[in-house]
Amino acid sequence: MRTAWLLVIAILGLGGIGYGKSGVAVKPVPKVSDIRINPKDGAKMVWVPEGEFTMGGTVTADEKPQRTVYMDGYWMYKYEVTVAQYRKFCKATKRKMPEPPERGVVLIASHPMVYVTWQDAADYAKWAGVTLPTEAQWEKAARGTDGRTYPWGNDWDASKCASSAGTWLKSTKPIGSYPAGVSPYGCMDMAGNAWEWCADWYEPNYYKNAPSRNPKGPTTTGYTRVLRGGSWRNADLDPFRCAYRSNIDPSSRYRFYGFRCAKAP
């Protein structure tokens, strides 16, 4: 009886496996609408398909030249890593949670984890079986293939992200609080809420000589690491642009530095 049920499952392609004409098992190709759960931390991941996208911009010198980049497909965390998820990591690894230096600041479970250094974020990613996204992975997940300015389109809209542009905020917001600001692939809060650490060292002229396929950042060690997306504290509109590049000492930890993760298939 069990053999018969296994045969039915194989024919229907259930259990994440399909069968080609030759009878050889093949894994189904992920689609943009697919969501995968990382069993280690429970994070939702969305699929960013292979193909070209427009990377860079025309505003600041370090985002030029704007160019076409080809990326292999990958999974991207739908949300920033939360305080609750980071607590789970700390408990599992017997690591101490970062303590906010400001009095009265409370790390709330549903908010993005902040006060993390680049190494903190990288260590979490390794524990979770994923990686920090490269700049290219981050930017494609944020803007899609049409070269848009913000994750939601080309026009600024303060109601679509956690920022202090117009109305001063006092802290981060729960992840996913601005569903109208979703990126083309389903990623939330890629503008505002918390700056997000990327895997790359920062090099201001990197784009001039970067490979046009799966760029992974400078091969030489620099002094600062890349952050993307802006935060709740920013009032100027520039940091919320998908092409905007920020950088800082990787040992820095502030109430507006967080991260999300990525994973190759």
C-alpha cells in the first residue's frame, strides 16, 4: 500500500519533486510568487528570479555608471531579521544580546533587530544557513527590473515606508507595517525602518570595473562595509532610493542598523 501511495506522489509531482519524460526526478523551478520558510529561524524567503536588471543610478558618483547586471536566481528574506529571531540565535549560540546604550530603549520582538555590527549580522546568517546579500542581490530585490527609484515606484510617498521625512519617528516599526511599500518581488521595508548590512566591502569606484554578472563586491579588504535602504531616522529622501549606497565602519552598532539575509538555491 505504501509503495502505491509513493507512486501516486511521484506522478502528481508532490513533495517538491517532479518527474521528467525520462522518469528522472527534477526539482521544480521556483516562481516569483513562491515563498520558502527557513527552518532555522522561521524566516519567510521570496524568490528573485535569474535575469538582468538595471543597477546603479545617476545621482551620486559612487552609484555610477548605471548599468545592466545579470543575476542568478536566489532567495531573499521577505522581512528584516526581527528581535525575536535574533534572540533565538543568541539563545542557541549562548551569545549575549546587544544592550541598547540609550536609556529607556526596549528591543521589541516584532521590530527589526538593530544595534548589530556587520559581524553580528554575518554570524547570524551563518547560523541560519544563509548569507548577507551582496549589494547586487539587495538592489535587484528592492527595485526589480524596471529601474525604479523606490521599491514601490518612481514617486516618493512617505506613507510607504518608516521614515522621518515629514513626520519625525522615535524608533523602528514592526516589520511589514507598510505593505504598500512592497518591492516587485514581495520584500517589505527595503526602504526605511532599518539600514541593512550587505556582504560587500565598500569601494566608491567599484561600479566602473565590476563584473556584469553576479558582482560580489571588491576582492580586496576595505575600511567600511555597505549598508542599504535608509532608516526610520532619515528625513532626507536620498537614502531611500534603491540605488543609494551608504557605508560605515563594520564595528559600528546603532539603533538604525539592521539586516536581512539571502540564500542561493
